Amino acid sequence: MKPWDAVVVGSGPNGLAAAVALARAGHSVKVVEGQSTFGGGARTLPLTLPGFQHDVCSAIHPMAAGSPFFTELELHKHGVEFVHSPYAFAHPLGEGAAVLERGVEATAARLGPDEKAWLRLMKPLVRDFEVLKQLMYNPVTKPPLGAPFAAANFGLKALQSAFWFAEENFETVEAKALLAGGAAHSFSALTTPLTNAFAMLMAVSGQVVGWPLVRGGSQKIIDALVALLLRNGGELERSQPITSLAQLPPSKLVLFDTHAHVVERICGDALPGWYRSLLTNFQLAPGVFKLDYALSGPMPWLSDDCRHAATLHLGGSMPEIAESEARLSRGELPERPFVLVAQQSLWDDSRAPAGQHTLWAYCHVPNGSDCDATTQIEAQLERYAPGFQKRVLAKAGKRTTHMESMNAAYVGGDISGGAVEGLQLVLRPGHATPNPKLLICGASSPPGPAVHGMCGYWAAQVALKKLRGAP
């Protein structure tokens, strides 16, 4: 049998993006997936009751909507429809809420005494968003050299911790909460340097691109990539978990859309010892505990603003979220965790039967912890939507062990492909490895986690050079 030009292990957004990029360039590609369905963290399945469709992991897609490679592929022509709620996200605070609107002036106008401070911070970032996109979607080896001042303006602020930056620059609980919610996506203590990078990027992307969901579920992104791969001559195989290189068909190259720790286990002695140590010492991010609900009606939020946002950040004020994430960094389960919530069915009636709704929620837990955080999550939901449990028809919980069993890349429940704090935010394992045949294209490689396909795209560029015989 003639060997494949490339075999891709894993069918998440990055693995499929790599496969599509190679197939479009005329190379023979096969994707091998361990689960019975394609998609990794971007799948949609009936996890509770018949008629209810739940996103298995990723649910809201600002990074997918702005992805240069997904834009080039014109995914909208292949069934991907991004749907925007009126607000990018809301952050409940008592009976009110902080709101990030799709527009910097509209957001600032809600912040009272912090209006001018918000505009001073965000207007330059909005103006320079094309430069920021390069920082978001490119490896650190490909900086935006054509705009050094814009990059420096962002970088000097990004180096700071979100907590101290917010305290020094803003007065209101609302402005600080907007930054805290964005920073908490880093899974890091908010006093950690570089967490302000997350705070600013989450906020500016919401105000420029929005935080959309995908009509029909995240699976639609995967379905579009699979269709493009098949159209370009690629092949796929499912239900084939890979634990060693010997299980793979002959190929010139192998690309791994999985965690750095899993790459080390699969490749074994095919990689030198020093590099295997580098992969095994790659710091894991905390895990997640996730709940999916089937509801008889919409959530009874105290704040009306929360009914106009597909994404909500639950956790209270900046000090409360900082305390929660600090406990997590010490390996503890927070009593009042930061909870990320998505209510897609308010804008996508394909998710639930008429008049009924889905709710998606997760909190951060220590990596590998088998704790059940249902009580903690539901306490936060009840805090901002009293009586919501009367509307629960069914629910399904997923511990870190369940998350890893559904996706081998989620080591210990780590959905980020490795911690995204400190230098590991930018200095991740490169796409090439010391073995010229083996490459990494998952979220452990640059530019890192989220559904954007760019880890796969950049790995494919390295692979294309190898297949052309370039040094």
C-alpha cells in the first residue's frame, strides 16, 4: 500500500484544520479518531433528554468567528451560521449586571464614572484589532512586525495581572467585573502576571467580533471541516483509539491533535529522552466540572440583562473571583467558584423542544480531581436565578475523569492543552518535534487553546515544507 502523505491523530478543530490544509494542497491525508464521533471538544450530543442538544465542551465561539483560516474556508457556505445574542456577555452582580456590548462606546456608556477610563483602554485595542489578531492567532515566532507600536501598547498592559490592573485603572464594580470574567478564562489566579492579556482580549473580541454561538451546535463547525476534507480527497476513520505509533497506517508524516502528555505516551522512544521530559513537564491546566441541563423554560435571572446574553460569567465581584481562582491555584475546590454559563437555546430553537431550553455550565476544579461540584455550581446559579431548579427536567454532570474519557486530549480534565499562564502562555511546544516525521497540531502547540483551527493550520504549514523537501 502506498503510504499516506500525512496521518492526523485526533479529529478536533485543529486536527481537521491541519488535514484540510494539507488535502487542499493536493496531499493524501487520513484522520484517525478514537471516539465514535468526530470533533473532539467541538461536538454536540443529546446528553440529557430526547430533543435536547448539548455542546460537549466548547459552546461560544469568538475565536472561531475571527479565525483567519476558518474565514478563508468560508465555513458559512458549509452550514456554519454564527448567531449573536444582543450582548456579548453579561456578568450578574446582585440584582443587576455588568454588560459587554458589541461596541466599545455602548459598553463604556454603562460604566458611569469609568466610561472615560474604559474608552481610553479599549479604543486603541479596537483600532488595532487586526494587529491583536496576529498576536492571538500567530505563533510567537511570527509577531506583527509591521505594527510595533500597537503591539507594544498591548504588550505592556498584557504583562500585568488582571487584578492589579483593574484596581489601578477602574473605580466601579462593573468595570472590574468585566475584566475579571475575561481573565478567569486563563484558569489562573488573577494576581498572576499576563492574566490581563486574557482580560483585554476577551473584552475587545466581544466588542469587535462578538461572542456568537453556532446554530445547531458546535458540531456544525466539525461537520463543515469533515465535508471539506472529504471533498478534497481526505479520509477519516473513527472508533480507533491510538496508544502507539505501531497502530497507525504507513505515512510520511504524523500530526497529533492531542495533549503534549498524550503525544509523549504514544510516541515513546521515537522521541529523544530530553524532548520527552519537556513534554511530560509541560504544566497541566486545572480541570473542569461540567453540568448540562434540560429546562422547562428560560432561566429566571434576577437581572433582565442576563436574558439578553448567550454567555454569562457567574462569580460576583473582582475580589470574589480572584479569591476563587487563588484557591484553585492552591489545589482547592472553591466554595464559590467562577462559573461559565451558556444559554444557547434562547437564540437557537434547534437545541430544545418548543418552549423548553438548555443550559450549559462549568467551573474550574483541580486537575485530575474527581470531585462533584454540582452543589457549588447550583449555589451560584441559585444566587442569580432563584428558583431555577424548579425548571430542571434533567441534568448530566461530567467530572474530570468523564471529560478525559470523552476526549483523550483532556488530561485530568485540562481542556486547554496545558496551562496558559506565565511563559507557557506563549512558549508552548513547537509544531515540529526532533523526529522529522512527527508533528504536534493540538492546543498544546501555538497559538494555544480555543476553537480556531490555527494550531492545525500552522502545523500544516510546517508539514507542507517537509513534504516539499524544504529544510
